[in-house]
Amino acid sequence: RLRFLQFISYFCRATSSSRLSMLKSFSVTNFKCFKDKIAFDLGAANGYTFNSDAVYDGIIKAAIVYGHNASGKSNLALAMFDIAGHLTDNPNPASRYYPYLNADSEDPVARFEYVFVFENTEVIYQYAKTDQTSLVEERLVIDGETVIHSDRTAADKEFLCVLPGTENLKKNVTQPSLSVIKYIRNNSELPDTPTTRAFARLFDFVERMLFFKSLDERIYVGKQPAERDLMDTIISKGLVEDYENFLNEAGIICHLTVIQHGDRKTLARVFDTGKVVDISDIWSTGTSNLTLFYCWYQQVLAGKVSLLFIDEFDAFYHHELSRAIINRLKSSPVQFILTTHNTANMTNSLLRPDCYFLIWPHRIDSLSHLTEKELREAHNIEKMYKAGAFG
């Protein structure tokens, strides 16, 4: 119990940030298992007075998604991070996006809509694709005004752009893999106005989005990792002692040292007998996944992640460790979405009913919108969920 409290203390070291940029809502149609439109509304906070740090300016900052197998949890992540494939040069593995369109639909395109809030400015980005790389239409709306619109199916191939500074820009992009708004960003000198600042913040936000999972294999979409190897990351950044404390406070008692392994340095565990063993040869699946989280979390602490999505984030964790990670993320300067099957985390002592979402291939909604019952802090929402109170 003492070590668990120390671990909580480790995770609750204060971080500061400027005003957050947030994803307010997301919807997708005709993508993978989502034949019909599915809307993920993070702007539908319910006004609960407890766990207010899970919400920022009326937008859900901490969301946990539950669903049966094949309900669409992983596909939701891929859909949300599809934007990184054409607005950034960050990794976006093509194999994960095939097949792209829903097989039961005759619609030739998938449609996406993102609503962001950057300070007090609302930015809506809509687009349609025939596959992961081929854009058919794009529309960017800033504070209610359409500033960019491109429809490659129209007779007139020129796109609309009313951003200041683009008056002399050639307005004809024929390559389906080239985003019009990325083309505008790379080929224009935009003056500093509220509209152009919001335009720039869109790219900054998307470039810092991060999705990762570690079940059958480690994959990530979005941000580039600083190093390819976890041990390289920890050693090169001078985090060996901090990482050792992190593991010890999580209940994984060990003493670590740096050793030379072939042509590279790595970490090893020093045993009481004096024996030294490469940590990667003896760590458990849970420790391996915790280390992956630790390395990415350093970027969260540094303010380098705008939106964090971890699929099956606690598949190998003890439930107390799972809660500790949620608590730390909740106090960090990042909006995050986690998927899990662990209903022990479904409690008002941790988050609140508008932060827990259930997903099906046709719908995703929070617990607070899936019942007519007024949910209060004292309610055991896990018990209600298991009893079928939320459909």
C-alpha cells in the first residue's frame, strides 16, 4: 500500500501548461466497421461537480471507452488518426488501414469530421477519401466561415481559399494524395491574424497527436518517436534513476545499471548475488508495456503530445496500477482517450459518468446519455453497467 501511494505521488508531480487545445468532437462514416455515421462527442459534458479535472472548458479531457470485442474500439482510434496520414509526415501504417471502406456499404468514400477548439476559436475540418491516401473533398471552417473548400469531383477543379496571403496562390491541386490545406500551408506566407493562427494551430495539434497500443505487436500512429529502442530512450535522456524509481514505486523492486551489450548500451538488473542480467531478457509483459508507457509519457510531460489515445491501455496491469496511470494522465497537460475491458475503472471515485463511453459499430455515447436515470456520485456505475442499465 505504501509503495502504491508512492507511485501515485510519482505520477502526481505537478506539470504546467498554457491553455489547452482540444478535440471537441469527431465523426466518421463508411470506414471499416462503421457503415453508418458514428459521432464521438467530447463536448457533451454534463456539469457534474465531482472530478472536475476530467473536463476542461466543458470538453471531456479524460475519456475511457468500453465495448465488446469487434465493437470498434481499435477502429475508432484508426479513424481519429487518419488525419495524420495526409496532414503530417508522421508514421501512419498502411497495413492497419486495409480494408479502408466498410464492406457492406456501396458509398465510394469514407467521410470524416473533426471539431477542434483552439483557445476560443472553433475549427471544423471535414474531408472524404476513397482510400487511405486519396482525398476527394476537403472543407475547413474557422469560427463559422468556410475558408477552404476543395471538391475534386466538381467540373471546376479550382479550390476555394479566402485565407489572407493566398491571393496569388495557384488554386489547382490534381494529386489525390496531396491535401489542399497542407499544400496551402507549405506554399503560402500567411500574415498573423486570428484566422491564420487557428489554421497554424490545426497543424500543430495534428502533428502532436499520438496513438499507440502494445498487444500482439507494438504500433503507433502520429508522432515520431525520439528513438527506436526503449532502453536507448531512457539512457540517452539520462532517465535511468528516474525509471528505476518509477518501477520500484510501481511495486517492481529492482536496481538497474547500464551495461554494454554488443555495439550498444542497454539496462540490466543487478541482483543481490552480484549477477547482472539484461532487463529485456527477464522483464514481464506488464513491465515491458509499462516501460513503453513511461517513454511516451516523457513526451506528454514535455508538452509534446496534444491528444493521446492508448488502445487496451491496461491489458497487462494490476488494477491499482491501472488507476494510477489514469490519475496521472488526468493531472497532465493532455487530452486522452483510453480503451479497456477493465470495469474496475468504471467508478465515480476516478472519473464521472460523462467520461465513460460505450461503443457499438453504430453508436458511441457516454453513460450519462445512455440512461434516463440521474446518475449521482454515490451510484455504483460499474454495478449498473453489469446489470445492463446502459443498454
